[in-house]
Amino acid sequence: MEELKRLEKKKLEIEEEMKELQNVLIRENVTMHTPLVTEDGFPRSDIDIPTIRPTRHKIITLRNDYNKIEDEIKKALENVLSAQTTKNDVSSSVAKAQWKESGAQDQGVDTDASFVSGKQAKVLQRASILGRPKPFCVVDSVAVGSPAQEAGLCVGDEIIRIQTCTSLSSLPALVQANLGKSLSVLLIRGYDADDSPRIYRLSLQPHTWQGPGVLGCHLR
């Protein structure tokens, strides 16, 4: 459990550092693939190469570290969930026996009912282990025919994360740097009876459309 929390903390630290480095490239008006030399092979004089080159190198290094952390989290999470599943199976067996003894099954009670998919159940279990995910904004409105509507966003959706972005202040830069590209959106859409969040993942592609902006939704 502690190891899983440590890895999650490290992952968030890497995400924040990568976000800062991406902002450096945005300020320099370049991407990870912008050429640093002219067609003649000379260093470009219109961009800050001494700043861009080490920034790119650091981003590549952090991406590798991020992938490694993701693998470690997956293994640690599988171990925790496996232990919880075993515990839940034992508890379920005991509960079913108790229901049977009390005549609950004769009353038509379905003790095998499943209210969430296996994948969503794992997400919810992970959230309960690490603490409820905290949304950084809420969808206030979605325009008809907009990229937000195409992605399936709904009014009231609570956004946990868009790619690595977890704040409204850094969202515009992320969106402008990824026009026409798919952004992974993690969100909460409602809660179950036990107050567990229903977590969904959508793909949002910012692009121009007939309305204003490149998303077509209002976030607050």
C-alpha cells in the first residue's frame, strides 16, 4: 500500500515536471520535432537552441521514467487488488451463507448482482486505495456540434485530468499545443449509492468548428 502511494506521488511529480518543460517549448514556439538547423545545415538563429535542446532531452528522459513508473504502479496495483479480491471472495462466501441461513435467497435476493464493469471496478478500487480523485473543473455547458459534444462530454462532468493537465490555468497551453490531436480525458460522471465515483475515460480532439474556440464547452 505504501509503495503504491509512493509510486503515485513520484508519477505526479514527473507529470508536473514534464508540464513545466512542455511550457518552455511552447514559450519558444517549438515542438519536440521542430528542426533546429536550416536547410543548409546551420544552427537556426531565430530560436534559442541552448534552451530547447536540453529541454527536449529532459522531456525524453522523463517520458522513459514515466513509462517505468507506470509499469511499477501496474504491478503494485495488481498485487493490492489481488489481495483485496481474495479478501472480498472470502467475505462474499460468508455473506452468501448468512443470506441463505436467513432465508434471503427465498425472497428473491440476487447476491451475485454486479453494478460496475470489471475495468471500472478496478478504477474505483484504486481510487479508494489512494483517496478519491479530485476534479479540477466541472463542465458547465456543451455546444451542439462542438468537439466537446463529439467526445461525449456532458454538463456536470467533473474533470479529473486532461492528459497530464490538472489545472484550468495550464489547460489553454495544452489545448493549443495539441490541436487536431486526441487528448485523454479522465472524469467523474455521477456517484453510486456508496458514494463511489463513476469514473470514465473519453478522447477529446480540439479543432476549429463552426462555433467559437476549439473545444466548444465552458469549464468552471
